[in-house]
Amino acid sequence: MNKLWLGFAAVIVYGSLYPFNFEAQTLDPRTIQRFLASCCHAALRGDILGNAVLFIPFGFLGIVSARDGASLLGRAWNVCLAGTILALAVQIAQIYLPSRNESLQDVGWNFVGIVVGLLLGAATHRLILQSAFRVERGTLIPALLIGSWLIYRLVPFVPSLDFALIKDSLKPLFLEPQIDIVKTFHDTVAWLVIAALMQRMRRGANWDNYLPVLILVSFTLEVLIVANVVHASNVAGAVLALALWWGLLQTASWQAAGLSALLCVMLVAAGLAPFTMNAQPMTFNWLPFQGLLGGSMYVNVLAICEKVFLYGSLVYLLWQTRMNQVAGILIGVAVISLIEFAQTYFARHTPEVTDPLLLVLAAFTMVALKRREELSVEPVAEPPPEPRPAPAKLAQRPVEADAELVDVSVNLRRPTARFLDRFAREGGVEFSEGCRQIIDLMLKDEDGGSGGDEAPGSLTALRDRILQRLAAEREQDGNEGETRSVWTRRPIAVERRQFRAITILAEDKGRSTSRTIRHLFAGFIEQSPYGSQDPEPAAGRAESARRRPSRNAATRHHMARQAVGARPGAMRSAVPMFFLVVLSLGAVATMGLLITGEEAPSVRGPHIVSAVPWAGRDAGIIFDHHSHTKYSDGRLTVAELVALARDGGCDALAITDHSDSGGDGPLRVRTDTTGTVSERQLRDFRDMRKKHQAFLLFGGVELNMPSYGGREHANIIVTPQMEDEILPRMRDAAESAIKKARRESGTKASDDGVLELAASYLRRGHNLVMIYNHPSRKDRDWEENYNDILRWNADAPVFIGFAGAPGHQNARRIGSYGRNNLTIDRWDPAVAEVGGTWDVLLSEGHQLWAAIASSDYHNANLDKAPCAFARTHIAAPEVTYDAVLRALRAGTFWADHGQILRGLSLSAEVAGLPAPVYASSIVNLGGQASSILARVSLRRGPGSNGQALQAEFIGNCKTGETEMLAVEQIEPGAAAAITVFEPAAAGADGKSCYVRARVRLDVDGGPDLMAYTNPIRFELR
């Protein structure tokens, strides 16, 4: 349990300091003063709740892990001190994390959480673990699971008697009653599980009969607590649960197995609803708890409490089917993992590894608490003494002087180990001596000698008395809790002669030494009249024992399970676990048929469909995705270009020389070894990374797309770990396809080889990004870019979008564009034109990004230095290569020219959402008419100080056609612009609309300077 407590402390540190992008800075007096002053700032309700709830398990586990007999007051003091030091250390560390806001006030709320956890833990330790009162064993875990459910339903615990708020809570129930099948199914199964947990908490009374009272109290409190709403689906689920419980499940022998199956099906339904397939599979997120480290703490607390209840209940119910603890955990992990992997193909979900880990954490906590219960002191109320006098204790057998003892480790089932402990304790001998006497007796039985009822009276009498008492305790406890097959390893010292006999017996029967000793103990238990529930009389059993002195392993295993109290037929009534998994996955089709239309009717109100947790963070990584060196047609070496980029302000740079500049791969176009991604260039990359470790230098290739023979270009960028493998193969695939088409006159080169190769790496989990460079520069008609991106992304989302602002900003015609395709205020017309190619694709529902600006640096005459003029600003979860590529794929970036801005964000506030959403996010409005407040927030850069700016909101939410939704002036002293609109129409996809933004600085006598954001999408139904 102490390990679990320390493990949770590690989880707190991980969650508080993620993404670990520390920045060295001096702890000057101003910083200290600001930190001390943070104790009195006003805090949001979600932050208060999150900081308190985070430390409740720390306090609870800290007090529960106290040793028997330890002073609870002293332990509580130590936990408070350790927790306060931990909280304070975390806040001090956050001073050096630019992505975190340190606050001394958070330490105070952390302390409140510790105290609440201590109170819960002290009550648990006193009432249950120490058995100061007669509380039935096995009550703790069900009580904690039910508590998690009630917390989920009643957060944020702030009551209000305001009649208007109460009326708002009941409006969806009486004014707009709608039944959501998945939500109803969710609540039905949840209340059935609650009933089963209450049934296992009984202490002389059937607590599950009070289920209607608990439901009524829960609904009443929900109405009185702010921010909670009661829907018709909630009421329907509760009523259906009561009917099923009283009519079918309350006394069913297959109750645990049936509820396990129902819970699996419900998790599948809730995990994949509304069963809308993604156009392309989503990327599975392997970073633990990433989704919980950002966003609203209020929402995160709700999610954690609900999942702890559901996942913990699943494992607990699987254990109730007499399943081994490890098997139950593995089945639960398998079900949740399959759901998470399936979510990569279903919309409105975020597939990640967090949920299986939450199940494992909840399960191991329950294992630790259960083990603590098993090791607790004996109940005060002992079974009534037998009328006959207690038999004499065992005599201590003398060990001959030359009888050497051999230490043997034996794997025992816990019930057997518990019997042996009591046998030795009540016999007045040490543990190994009691085991040696039993082994002696059973070895004679194996040899056909005296055994069974002819055994020495003291051994059999003591055995029968202990087994009779165990049977009485099981009857009193309702046969719950202690009969499950859990293993323990115990050392036993046996005499050398016994060890030789055991070894011979093990070889004869093909068993291990440990298993042979275990079966000897099981046989001793089975010979007692109280060691089996077989109705056969004891005399008949003894006679059968004489006829069959050597039972096989399976029989003795079965008898041993009966001897320690396994219920007859319990295993026969359990549903096979393989069937549970198959049933869970098969439920997808069934639930999909129950829901009419492509999407489920939603009564949840507005909710976030897709949003990465770092979307609202400051975009602090300045990146140039497109540049060239002497390895193709650039004028600088790798070292010179990196130095120039660092001077220009880049935090990250991709060097993407042309694919037709040669190489050393098997399909090389030229024979030299000095071209793009040659061994020499890759070695230069590695040298620069060693020299500038804080600078992110990406390797890449600017590919000639084969179908155009070099007229259209695309960048591919990968992590350094994969550049040796991926980049040469992509370069060669593109150039060999072009070369082949030129050799075979009349044929056109195909892009398939390049696209299939890129898609294969994506499917294998390798992070790569492809970007359509200067899309309109050599177009012959406007549909080229539109058709290209759809064709290239048809099988896999290899392209994230367009390079909206081309390089060559010093060229006579900006971007080196043709006369018919001139840039618009320095940006590609496919992106800059309202209603252009980008807007057409967005209107059709494609999530593509174009807020990308680069230098395309070749030389100073043609281009501006990387990041000196054109900048892409990336918000990433951390400053690593993989994180930058993930952010590019997620769309969490913006771009500008002329350093007019240092910070820019597009956000939207929707009634019903606890927090704003940011560019690249998808929000479902829940079928409700909602006003959307769109906000552009900015921080000025040196290129716009003292000048007015103009914020332009572009989208199709008003009429379904892309238009300028609003134009707002931002005066020199202002830092934001807002517009409010009603989403009245969907775009070309028929179900969603979007809004994007750009900021304009008017430049007299030349192109305006612009900054662009990526869009926010709103699903209207």
C-alpha cells in the first residue's frame, strides 16, 4: 500500500509538471514577490475543484497504508507534512515552466484535498480495516465505487435554492423530453451495478432495497446543485434499472457474470457512439493522461470519477464470478484497449492509452485495499464455542540431531495459507512445524499407510475444529470475499527425509515440488467432514479415501477449493470471458441499428468532439518548414543556414532540399553522393544537433510529385530517428517514378508509390508530415489544388494541408508566381481568397490547415532569412521533434509576415461549454440554437507596435456560403476583437460550418502584412 501511495505522488508530479519544458531563469525578488502574491488571487471553480480532488487520493492512501497499531494521528501529521512539501515543490518547479501558472493558492487547495482524503482514510481505517466495529468484510471497495459514482453525479457540490436555476435544471426533463438510447443504456447499467454493489455491502440488512431512495436523493441533489441538469434519459435509465433489478437480477445466480457482460456492452456503446466513421483513421495517443492535463479541470474531474466507477466496477464484478484477480484485470484492460483502438475509426472520440491505465490503477488500488482487509485483525465477535472441550494442542515433535532442515518455497492459495496459519497458531507450534506434521501424515496416505480418520487425534481434531469455524464464518459473511483463488508464496522448512520423499512423489506424478506439497495440504483438508460440501457422509468419504488413496491433481484442487468455501456451481454459472469480449465488440452493430440516421440525436447540449489539450497554449515554437542548402540549389551549407535561422529567431528549422538533386539510394537519379539526404548531409544534420541541442533541426525532402513531373512540389518532414530510413526511400520513390515515365513515352507518372510509402509509415505509427508547397504558383486552373489534395489524401491523411504563404518574398513577383496566379497580400490565392480552394475544402468538411508561412530559403537575393520575416508559430505539448510534428498534424499553429504579432489565438465561446475552444477544434452544438462568440486575441510584435490592426472573421456559418462574417478594428492599445453570430446554415457537407480568422496591418504602397489562423468547426446536428 505504501508503494501505491508513493506511486500516486509520482502521478501528481507527472501531471503538474507536464510537458517538462523547463526554462532556466533567475529567481529574482520580483518573481518571488509575484509568487507570494498569488495566494490571494480569485480562482475559478474548476481550478479549486481540480487542485483539491488531485490530492484527495494522496491523503486517503497515506492514512490507509498505516501499519497495524500505528498512531493514526502521527500518520496524519506525516501525510499532511509530506503532501504540503510536495505541493509547494511542484508550484516552485512550475515557475520554470512557461506552459504552467504557478500559484501559492493552489498549495492551499491541495492541502484541503489532503485533509479530505485523511478524513476518508481515517474513517476507512477505523471502521473497516481495524474492525473496531462489526463491519462486514468486503464493504470497502463497493463503498468507494459507489462514492465515485455519486461524485460524478453531484460535482461541483455547490447547492443553490435559486428558483431560476432549479427551473433550468428541470427544463430538459419537462419542456424538451428526449430519450437518447445510449445515455439511457448507460444510466440503466450504472444503477444496476450500484444495486449489486449495495447488495454486497449488507450488514444484516438488504441495502439494495434502498436503491430507490439513493436514486431519489441523487436526482434531488442534482437539481439543487448548480451546473447540473436532469434529462429524460437519466430518469428512464433509473426506472428501467429498478425494474430489471427487482424482476430479474436481484436473486439471479448469474448476477455478477450478467452484469459484467452488460457493463462491457455499455462501455462499447458509450465509447463508440454515435457510430460515425472517420474519413481517415485518427492517430492513437500513447502519452499517458495527455487529455487530462489540459482543458477544464471541472470536466476532467467528472471524467475521472465516472471512469473510476465504471472500470473499477467491471474488474470487481469479474472477480465476483470467481475469476482470478490477474485474469479479471487483464480482461478489463483488453476490453478498454479494444474500445480505444476502435475509436481511431470513429468520430468524436480521442483514442489514447489513458483509459487502460486508469483501469489498471483502479484495479491495483482495489487489490491493495482487499489485501489490507484480509490482513486485518480478526473480528471481535467469534463464533460460539463448541459444547465439547477443546482438544489439546499439538505436541512439538523433536527433530533428530542429524535431521537437516531444507527450506522450500511453496505457492499456496490464500485460503489454504490462512488455514495453515490458524492450524499452527491454535496448535501452539510454529508454522513450519505444523506443516511438517501434516506432510508426514499425508506422505503415509500416499504410500497407502494409515491416514484419513486413523490419523493422530490431535491433528484431525484441530483440523476439524478450524474448518468448522471457517465454515461458520463463511455462513455468517454470506460466502463473500475470502474464497477467491489468490496466490501467496510461503517458505516452509521440511526435514531432509520428507524432502526426499516429496521429490520422489513429484517425479512420479510429473509435478513440481511446490505443487506436490500444495496437493498434500489440499488432501489433508479434504479428509475432514467440514472440508467439503459434498452431501456424502463422512464415513463414506473415508471409505472412498481408502479405496482411492491417491487422488489426481484436478480432484484435489477441486476439493481444496470446496474446503475453503467455494460455492457449488459458482464457476458453472459464470459466463465464459471470451464470450464477454465477443459480445462487447458485437454490440457495436446492434447499437448502431438502434440509432436512426448517421448520427445519434443528442440531448447532451454543446460538447467538444475533437480538441487537443494544448490547443489553447501559447504558440511559442517559431518554425520554418522549407529551406535549401548546397546539397541542392541553395547557396549555404547546413551550418551556415542553421546559424542564419537562429539569428532570424527560429526555434525549429526543416532543411528540405530537392528530391532531384541526387543521392546514394538504390534508385538514385544521379551518381554523386553529395545530394539530398545523402550520407554526408545526414551526418551534417547530426553534427548540428550535437552543437545546438536546444535547436530543433528537422531533415526533409521537397518532392517532385511524379504526376506533374516536377511542376508541383510537396515537403515531407520526419523525426531525426527515422530520417535515415524514410527520406531516402521517399526521394527515390518520387524520382524513379518520373524517370520511368520519361523512359516510356506516352505514359504518365503515378503518385501512388510515393503516397503508399508515406501511408505505410503512418500506419506503422511513425510520425511524418507532408505539406503542399506554393500550391497555386504554376496552376493551369483553380481546380488543380482542390483535386490534388483530395486525391493525395484519398487513402490516408498524409498531407496536413497547404503552405499558405510561399517563400521567395524578395522576388520581383512575390513567390515567383506566374502572372495569372499572383499572390494576394503575399499569400497564396488558394488560401487568401475568401471562398478559394481552402474554403471550398473546409466547407466540404475536410480538416486541412493552411496557416503556414516559410522562407523557402535559397539565397539572400531571392528570399528573406528563415523566421526573419515569415514565421509559423506552433503550440505543441512539449519542445521535441515528435511533439512539433504532432502539433502540425493537429493544426495548433498560426503564421504571420513581418513579425506583426508575437501571439495570436482564435477562440470560440459557446453556451453550455465550460471553457473556450481554440483553432483546430471541433464542437458539436447538440442540435441547439446557440450564439457563438468568436474572439481574436493577440500580442503585438515589433512590426505593428503603435499601429491599428484589423481582425477579419471568415466562415460559412451564416448562409452556408463562405463570406466575411465580420471585420473588427483593433486599436493600438487593444489586444482583442470579438464577433457574435448565430450558426444558421451548414456548408457543403450538410452538417457543419467553420470560422477562421486573419489579422491585417495596412501597408501604404505595398501588400498588406497578414497573420492567419486555422479554423474552428461547429457541427450543427
